[in-house]
Amino acid sequence: MKHKYIAKKHWGLGHSAMSGSDALKGGCNDLIDFSIGNPDLVTPIPIIDAAIEDAKNGYTGYGSFRGDPELVSEIVKQYKKDYGMDISSKEIYITPSATAAMYICLKSILDEGDEVIVQAPYYTKYIEQVELTGGKFVTVDTYEEEDFQIDPTRLEAAITDKTKAIILNTPSNPTGNCLSIECMKEIAKIVEKHDILVIADDIYTAYSYQEEFVPFASLPGMFERTITINTVSKNFLMTGWRLAWIVAPDYLTDVFQIINDGIAFTACSVSQRAAIYALKHRKEIQPAITKVFRERVEYAADRINKIPGLSVINPPKGTFYLFPNIKDTGLTSEEFAREVLEDAHILVLPGTAFGECGEGYVRMSCTMDIKQIAEAMDRLEKKFTK
Ligand code: PLP
């Protein structure tokens, strides 16, 4: 990254573990790739058809500055119907992806040196997003023995007079776990006491298997201090459409607009039309999607727990990621990932890609059909059965 024409502050930048995984794939024609959270299934056809129809009808230019009014209105209705929340259209801002949404949020709230607390293991892009927007990245470790819940005492100990926000991600990438309602209530007390914001990265709402998803913003008193991000990427198998939204108090959505005016200006018009259809028909579309991924993680978790040296929380609670514990193999996360790639042609990400406390784990994204998962489990079984 070092070059006289690149700003010196960016000379230390590197690619995240996820972007680097492409390089590992070379030369293996029977590779089973658990590395990236990109669903293998195509966007439901009725969503695509609706978008094509709307494109033909003229939705091909710049849209409204804050998002297609019809989409905004669908989001208002969805929050009321699914979560009983009354939000207004002024509290919604449409963005080109949750990735962009997080960047815009952080850019809007952080002064240089402000601290952002993140539960670890964490989604890898958070670190770059916090640092590139001038913040200091602070982690609070969570542990499998504690069901990957955020411990209130540890959280409070990480808060300083520089803390501006906490990023919460439930259901979580990479652990696949969900924060309990009790844990969220404890967090609510703490953020109130210390007057800090929460950024709720709520993007896996359709993949909460054991309990109904509850948005952090819906807890008493929390809407005023919560910025919620959601996207069509995972909930509707639309990662390539690059479309998301932020729900937050209107003084914040106003600044999101000003900042994004100079980045992407508006979100893709056709993708917004697709999202309108998706949201309107979510009750018909989502159950089938959830079922497919739930079956996959449940199958994979059962198989993993029969492989010597491996174990994973079972039944899985959410997402399409599993975060198996590999400590009993005697290998580090990096060694495990390298060995299973070389010996079994299986690509997983080492848990350390998601923070130091991911040592002893690997992340497996179940974004392939059950037949392939079964084949991968057969190969792992063979490798680890002495
Ligand atoms: N947040 C989390 C926790 C994710 O796992 C991902 C993608 O994997 C994103 C945000 C990015 O979503 P989008 O595709 O809308 O940029």
C-alpha cells in the first residue's frame, strides 16, 4: 500500500481475511468453499421479475435523495407489523449496502479518537470501518462457555470517557449465536448510564432459529440511542443488489444524507424497486429461505459434533455460519485452516480473522447444498479419525 501518491495514513492498510481467501482457492478443482457469506441461491425470481418490470417502466434514473418513498413506506409498515415499532419516514435512510451504511454511520458520529466497542469475535470489516472513520477500535471478548453473550461487567470495564458507540451484531457473524433478551436489557442499562449510542447491525433477522428476533431499538428507551442497519443481502439472497437501510432518529438521518451525498449520492433505483417487492412479500418469501439454511447448519452441526476433536454449539441459533471449536485437534486456527485446505480441500476461515479471541475456532459459512456439506464432513471425519 506504500506509494507517494497514496495518503500516508493509508500506508498500513491491508486486505481483510475474507478478501484474501480468493488467493487460497487456486489449484484445487474439488474445493468445498466455506469461506464467504455469499448465499449460493439465486434471488427469488419474483423479486427479479418485479425489478425488471420496474426498470422497463422507467426506474432507471437517480431516485429520491433519501430513498424511494415506496420503499421507505414499506419499511415503516414492516417495523410496525413485525416489531410493533412506530417509526416515521424521516427516521429512515436508504443506502447502497449495509457496508456503506456502517461507514456512513461511523463517519457521522465519530470525532477523531472516539472509541467504538465491538463484541469479539466480530465481523472483520468493522475494524477498518471504525479506523478509517477516525475511531479507535475497542473489543469486548465473548466466550463459547458463556454462550457468546456480552458480559455486562466486561462491557462496562471497556467504557471510557471517549466511548461513543457500541456495535451489536445479533444473530452474529461469525459465531452464529444470538444475544439473549436478558443480555440486551443489561446492555440497554449500561448505554443509558454512560450515555452512549448503539449501532445495531441487524442484518440476519430472517435467520434467528430458536427465538423470535427482537431489535435492540425496540427495547424501552433505546430508539433514541440506536442506529439500526438492515440489508436485503442475506434476508432475501440479494448480496449483489447492494441495497440496505438505516433506521435512526431524524437528526442522524439528516447527516447520513449529507455525508452520502458525497459518496454514492443515492442507492440503486432498480434495487430499491426489488426491495419493495421483497418486503411486501416477505411472509411468502422468507420462510423457504430460512428453512434451507437452517437445515444446512443443523445438519453440519450434528456431523461436526461426531468428528473427533471438533465441537460446535448445537442446535445452532442463527445465521448460516458455524463457529466450530477445534482446540482438541491440538492445532491453532491457522494451522487447522491450512491443513484442511491442503489435505481435505476444504476452505474455512481461521477464527483469529475475527479477533484474537477467535483462536481455537474456525468459521464455516454453509452456503452450499447439503450434498456438498455431507462430502465436506466425510472428508473432515476421515482426516481427524485416527
Ligand atoms: N454486517 C455483517 C455482520 C455482515 O456479515 C455483512 C456481510 O457479510 C455485512 C454487514 C455487509 O452487508 P451488505 O452486503 O449489505 O454490505
